[in-house]
Amino acid sequence: MNHTPGPVALEQLVTLLDLEPLEDTLFRGQSQDLGLPQLYGGQVLGQALAAATSTVPEDRRPHSQHGYFLRPGDPHRPVVYQVDKVRDGGSFTTRRVTAIQKGRPIFFCSASFQVPEESPLTHQAPMPRVPTPEALLENNNAARHSHTKGHPSKFLLVPRQPGDDRLARRCLWFRFDGTLPDTPALHRHLLSYASDFNLLTTALVPHGVSFTDPRLQIASLDHAIWLHADARLDDWLLYVIESPWAGNARGLSQGSIYRRDGRLVASTTQEGLTRLHDTPKG
């Protein structure tokens, strides 16, 4: 794959999603250490979708991906992806992907692909009216940060409105810092990768608990993404996230990802462990 020149971190991420084929349905992907206690879940989401896409005709696009995180991944080891060709239909194709480390599955998902179709039955939820990324940058009233040190993503947190401090909701603009190739499949895989950003932690918002709280034990349990339209991941996208429920040491979050022109490009759902211990965890 020819990569467009850009920041080293972004080129490394693009390379991360360019899997090594071992057999027709077996692939190997390298891992990245983002300084987290375990492998970042978005990595296996994006790589699993890339593996499934490699076994599907080019005229079919992914429209959904549903997965379960089984074990913490090791960010210092590669991941092997086994693809099962579950179904090849007239309009839809289904793949099941298992991510393996140390001989054991750490994640599995199903991905469904469809031949593009035109339909008169079309609607979407409108994008919320929020300040543009440029306005937030100009006014210096947004939290500007990368997902983690050395990572090519940038975020602009949209300030909360007075009176909604207890609401389990957040809006943020995000993009990858650099210029990406004009390869639609790569942007879809990056969208799956990025869909894990900030999703589960929204369930902590109404409780005033920080992701870095030493008492907190947090981990993704499952993840689903529905892809509605293509988008460039090197342009700003708005991620609107809400958590309708938390309990039993779990939190549920739902997200909508919009392009700058207001087009809804993806919907997400994730449930995760949100266990708060009485004392800092060991």
C-alpha cells in the first residue's frame, strides 16, 4: 500500500491496518502500545474489519460489525485473525472473525457487507447544533488533546451547557492528524478503530468519576457499529455520545458520528465493566 506522507504516528496506524495475509482466511496484524494496561479495543475492531474485508468482493461494503471482547490483549504481541466465510448471498455477505493471541481468542465479531443500493426510504437523526471545530479552537474553550501520548488523533470537547452537568452525554469533534490516502476501505477501518474512543467513559459522566480514578476498574465487554455512509477520517467528525443506563457494575453507551455536512455516517453501542472499588485497585 502506498501511504500519503504525513505524521509518523498516522503512517504507523495506517500500516497497523494493513494486515499480513498468511492464508486465504488467515491474517496477522501488528500491535501498538498506547500506554494502556491492555491492548486498545479499537485496534482489534479495525483490524478485524480489515481482515473480513479482505475476503469479500470489492463491490460490497461493510454496514455492521458486532463484537465481544473476551480477554485483555497484549499490546506487545501481534494478533492473528481467523476469518470464517459464514454466508455469501445475492446482496449480503457475512463474515465471522476471531482475534487470537497466545493461542487463545481475545475477541470475536461478525461483520456484514452489502452491495450498495438506492432506496426511497431514507431518514436520519439530525446533527445537534454545536460550535464548529474552528470556533472552538479560536475561542480556546475546548479541551484539546490526543487520545493518548504519541497517537495521531485529535479531540475537541464541546463545552457542556449550564444545567446539564449531571447528564450522561458528551459531544466532541475528532480527526486523525495528517493526510490519509483516498482509499474508502481504509477510512471505514479507521472509523471502526476510532469508534471506541470516549464511548464507555461517557457512562461515568453523571457520577463525577474520572477514567484515571485509581478505584475504577473499566473494560469494554462488547461493541457494535453500523456504518451508514463514507467519511474521511482526516477531516473533523462529530461524535455525540449518551449513556442511557448504568448498573450492576456495567455501563451502556450509544453514539452517533456525523460528518461536518450533517450526514450521519455511523451509529455505535457499547457495554462495559464500570466497577468502582472502595479502595484503589491493586
